[in-house]
Amino acid sequence: QSRSSAASDVYKRQTQSTWGAVQTAYANGSSTRYLKNTLGLQVVCVATGVKHLHEAAKHFDIGLYYEANGHGTVLVSQKALSNLKQALASVDYNKHNYYSKQQSNRLYYQYHYVLEALVQFLELSNQAVGDALSNLLMVEACLRVLNIGVNYWHNLFTDLPSKTSKVVIKDKSKIRTTNDETKVITPQGLQHDIDAVCSTVADSRAFVRPSGTEDVVRLHVEAPKAEDVARLTQKLSEAITKNSDLNLSLIHI
């Protein structure tokens, strides 16, 4: 990661570009914490659907977005790409001015290598819609540049257990949520019940949202242990079906 931090240092000192990641509420909490706490990225949560993630990612100069189902890509603005190329040119021009003579040669090649790789990496991204082959090549490039293996990459963080349940409902419009779909607005009292149930297990969360493709609502539960997920799912399903106006039944998927 010394290569990565070296490039980041030069890039941040010479540009004003913004970096960020966009997720939906379905993204595993461990991934969100890793992006925020380890990588220091700004993370934005939006409604489910690629169109929402793509639009939000455009607000960053370099915006990464992926849905939990794998749909996504990396967007890079012309400003960011131009800044990167200028930073690379500046490193070349000031090769012997950044550091003492003892450090200059080694750090020059380190900075140059990673900045050049980053430019090529971003140009590899399919910014229109993203595609599996382009994303696979970008992953391979990351592993090679950072000199890490697949196992190390896989173990950067561990997903928390989670479960999604489909709840059949006569009129899904009766459930309205906030724009990022993490909180229920109506019916009144449902969000309070969800919060109360989740408060019984530390680091757990849950949300309910109307499906965009079926006349159902979806209940998603995440917790540190699988048994906690099962227990919370049962309690939350009971809390939801308690509202007779919704006439719900629970189906696990």
C-alpha cells in the first residue's frame, strides 16, 4: 500500500478533485465501514436502482458505485483525469525537487509508477453502464499494482450475516420511505417498531421498502450473527403484520 499512499499524497497536494462511493441500503454494513473508516471515502446511500447510483456518482470527480447485486462502475470526470495527468507531468518535471537526494530517485519512480497506473486504470472503466469484463480487468489491475493476492483482497473485511424477506401486500404504496429507503415514513409507528427491535442487538439494522418490480415490500435485516438475523427477522415480521391495515404475510427469500 506504500505505492497507493505515495500517489494519493502527490495527487491530493496538486489537485482539488473529490472522491466518493455510492451504495444502496442493501450494501453490507462491513463494506460501508471499510470504505469510510479504512479508506476515508465519503459514502452516499441512495435508493435502489442503477439510475440512482449513477446520478449520485456523477457529483464526484471520481465516483465509485456498485449495487449489492454487482451492477456498477467507476465514473471519472474530465477534470479529474486532466488533474491526474498534470500531477504525473509535475512529478516528472520536479523529479529532483520533491525530496532529498537520498530519497529522490526511489520516490520518483514510486510516484510516477502509481500515478501512471491510476490514469490507465480510470481510462479502462466503462462509464456508460459498467460491464463484467471491464470490472474484472480493473480488479486485476488493482491486485497487480498493489501487489496483493485474491485471498488478501477477499479478507479486507468480512460481510455481516443478512437476510431479505419478501412480504406480500395488497397495496405497497401504503409504505413510504425516505429517499435513501433506510427509514419508513408511513405508516406511522412502523419505523419506531423497527428501531425498538434492532436496539436489542448491537450493530444490527433493518429496513423495509416497497419493491420496484412486484406488489410486495422487502424486509432486509443485518446483524453480527446469523442467529440474530433469524430472530430479528421473526420479530420484525411480527411488528409489521401487527398493522392490520397492511394485511401482510411473510415469505423468506
